[in-house]
Amino acid sequence: MGFHKRYISNEIIQELFHTHGIKSIKELYSADAFVSEVGIASDVTDTVLSNKHTTESWDRVTEMIEESVNKKK
């Protein structure tokens, strides 16, 4: 059995959310360890890992990503 780590960039977070919604973000966090870029990627990672995947934490993640995308426009 191997150790599965995943690099998460701001671009990956925004692109996956834009094309596939929050479900794709949830699937992104199925690894054993995460390395995230400073910005929305690290904010989302911190929220997901500190709140143990509750409905409220996923709602907050959705809001965070939407705010980030809107700032980018």
C-alpha cells in the first residue's frame, strides 16, 4: 500500500469548481497528504482538514471559492 499525496494549486481549485462543482473538490481531498499553494488552495485545505468534512465546512469552501473566482474577474 502506497502513500498518496496531492499537490493542490489555486488554479486547480478554481478550474475544478468551475467545471464540475463542489463534488470535484471533495474528491480532490481523498489523498493521504496535501501540499497546497498559498492562496485559495491553502485556505480551502485548511478549512477541509480542520472541520472534518461537515456540511457546514463544504458550504464555507463553496463560498470561499466563489469569492476567489469573483475577485479574479
